[in-house]
Amino acid sequence: MKRREFLIKSSLATTAIGTTGFMTSGMAYPYKGSDIINIGVIGTGDRGGGLINVMNTIPELNVISCCDVLPFRLQKGISNTSGKAKGYTDYRRLLDQKDIDAVLIATPFNTHSQIAMEAIDADKHVFCEKTLAKGFDGIIQLKNKVENSDIIFQTGHQYHSSRLYSHVVDLIRNGKVGKVTAIECQWNRNGNWRRPVPDSKLERAINWRMYREYSGGLTAELCSHQIDFTNWVLNATPDQVIGVGGVDYWKDGRETFDNVHLIYSYPNGVKASFTCLTSNSKDDYQIKVMGDKGTLIVDYVNAWFFPEGNYKKEIQDVDGVSGATVKWDEGKGIPIDIEHADPSAQALIDFKTSILNNTVPESNVITGAKAAACVQMGLDAMYENKIVEWNKELNL
């Protein structure tokens, strides 16, 4: 069904909250709708195939078609639908399928913009995996295309849909850490980041993340999530960025860096650093938002508050009324307890709800474009060894 068919009666709209079995805290969703959204998945590799499995658990999302240029990946995607989906090796044929309402794009980074724009021309709603688009031209073209259409467009920064992350953003904006002075982000792994290749002819098709023609490497594939969060929490985009990286550990012919180190300067003097390693996994994924009253630490699905100075002493003291002490996690601080779903599941629930209610997703083309622009700034800074300033032509 097309968008005009999704203008749901108010009684349904008020209950459209969403449901899934992917829960981290036993949370249940009351929404039960009757409208089916038929989905075509373009790119059925690890991410696309994984999201098919998530959509199988979400009422109203029905994967009816899959597309991939690699036959074994296409077959895996179809098998994830219990064999019911149609298969294509050309995404344009999938876009021609009239009963597809929306597409999920999980293809190599350099193809996002073109496929998404053609999907819009085909009158499909779009869920486009991060990073939104490669290069400033691709970002501008896709942004303009979305703004001149009436489709629902969601960028696949799943943590932007996380209710834990949105709660943390609210806490920070309401003064929990005081005046924000710095943000430190890391996503460290210990491994070569490669995927097995059954035939050497398929090296670039399978390991596209290793080659600059197709990929933004660690900056686009990993750092982009935390860059998006930083833009979100500061409600700003950076003035400039400096950075270094290199192929310093995995000497295997890759072109994208195996380690990156970036510092973005935001308005009001906030500096945000992003580190990504493939040779050491200490502390894995972590975001630290530091202010003059404390620090909020966030990982994939948990958060903690660590207070500063006298404030720390005050909240550690015994409560004179209840006789209780504040719960602490060693080395991290006070846990932030909030019920929330798996971020990827929540992102797809939000996409469904935005279509049904005809609303703009929180992780939309503008937030996606801002993060993509920051990614491109970081790549230019590292590859060209220079300070890169915000591109005002983006009009974001």
C-alpha cells in the first residue's frame, strides 16, 4: 500500500507504539495493528540478513523480496524469510515490484545514495543503513530528493532509536552532568575485520569495507554511530575536525585504515574524540560525556552516572531517611535504569510506526546527513592530513 493508504484512523494512531520479542528489560508493547507493510531488502549480507530476522519478529513488517548481487547471500536472505521472498540480483527489478511498500537498504556505503534516490522515485518508503551517503555530493543529492518527496525516510543509526540513549540525551540536556566540556568515544576490536572469501574474484565484493572506492572504513562503519550521538546530545554540528589514522597493523592490502583517531571541535568549546582500533579490544564500545558535575558513560545497552567532587560525596552518603546507600557499579558509577528494547529492533519498530502514523522518524535524513558530513570531514582530515571545516553548502 502507498503512503496515502497509511493515514490511519486516530484510534489506531494513538495506540501505535510497536511490539517485538527483542527486549533487554522485559518490556512489553501493547500495539497490535492490522495493516501489513511489505518490505524489500536490498543487500542481504550480515547486516541485511540479520535485520530480516529482526523484522520477522515485528508485526506489520512482512519481508516479501530480497536482492543481492552475490547468489549465496541472496539465498541466505531468502532462507531467512522461510523461502517466501522473491529473489533478485538487480535492485531495480525489486523496485519495479508494485506490492512493495518500503525498502531496507543494506548495501556497500558508496551505493546508498543512488539506490535510495531510485527507491524514492519508485514511491517506496526507505530505511537506509548508516552511513547515509558517501561524499558531500551524495549527501546533498539524497537530502534534496527526500525533502522534495512525501516518503518516510529513516537513517539506520539504531542507537538514535534506543530509548536508553534518548533518556541519556534528556538527562544531559537537563543538566545531569552540568556544563558539557568534552566527549570521548571509542569502539575497539581485536581482529582483522575481514570476511572469508570463497573465491578470490569476490574479494572486493565481499570485503568492500577495506577499499576506499566503496567504503569509509572504520569511520563510516563504526564511529558514525557515536558521531551521530554527539551531534544529537549537543544539538550541534562541529566547526572543524583533525585526525590521523593508518594501515599500521594489518598489512594485508587493505586501503581503509585499521586505526583512526579523530577530534571534532564543536561550538562552545566542546571537543569530541573518536578512537577506533582493530588491534586491541580493551573496553570495547564506550561513550563518555563529561561535564563539570559528572560523567555519563554509555555502552551498547547500559549507562552509568559518575558524579564529580562534592556532589559525588553527597550522593554517596547514607540516606538519613531510608538508611540506604546509592547503588554503585565498581569503576563506573550509578547505573541508569530504564526499560528499553534492542536498538536495532527499536529502529525498525520506529520505522513501522512512522509509516503508519505518517510522521518523521527521529533518525531521519537530516540527522543522517549531518553524521555523514562529519564522517566525510573526518576522512578528508585523515587522508589529506589537514584541518577540515564544516561544509556550509550542505545547508543542514
